[in-house]
Amino acid sequence: MPFGVGRRMCLGDVLARMEMFMFFSSMMHQFDVESEAGAAPPSLEGTVGATIAPKAFRVKFVPRAPPAPPAVIAHDHQHLRHVGAH
């Protein structure tokens, strides 16, 4: 428990978890995560210790292309009614 438990729990627990979520979701939004060319896929076996951790593997972060600009929509203002005009 990195943030403690009970009465002595870290007051920044919720903020830290929210910041980690925002950081990783931002990374996933801006980059594609790929394995290196020719590399074997990550092993599903873990390394046993106090917890079971995945074995080390390498990935690369490839920037995603920026989104295309939105299409320009022509507006026809003739159908609008002028408020207060008779």
C-alpha cells in the first residue's frame, strides 16, 4: 500500500491516483504503443517476488498523426428569423 491505510492514510492519495490516470490517458491519446520490429511479444509469465511482476520487455511510443481539421460548413442565414423585426 504506497499511500497507507486507515487514519494515517496519505491525504494526497486521491489526487495522486487522478494525476496518474490523467498522465497515462494523455499518453495513450497522443501515442501508439508498439513493440520493436522483430521483437517477441511480451511473456505472460511473471517474476515472483512480494508480488508477481511482468518480465521486462521493450516498447516504443510512436506519435499519432494530428486529427484532420473539421470540414467547413456553409451556413445559409436566409432561413433565420430576425427577432423584433415585423
